[in-house]
Amino acid sequence: MLNGTIEFGNIASISLSGNMALLGNKGGIITLLNKDGIKIHSVSYIKRQTKQQGYNHSFLCL
């Protein structure tokens, strides 16, 4: 789990080194939670996308 705050209108970039968080090679779901643990947004990715090194996912929270 990653912790921190993203203020309204700002952008955060999180790079995964493989030491703290890993994404599965078969696809999965990345979920953004608020401070109360309520899901704000999520994106899914598929196996084909895991072969693209440096692939980016974006969250847009309104």
C-alpha cells in the first residue's frame, strides 16, 4: 500500500521499483482510495499491457 495525499488539481507520479509494490503479469486492478478507505477510482489492465515496459495508467478524480 502506498500512502500520501494528492491535492485537488495536482498530479502524482508513482514509480514501482519492484521492492515495495508489484503489478501482476496477468493483469489486474489498481484502486485509488480516499483517507477513509473508500474507493474513489480504479483502472484495470490486461496481460498484453504488462509486456509494455514503462506503461502508464492515469487516474482522473473529479
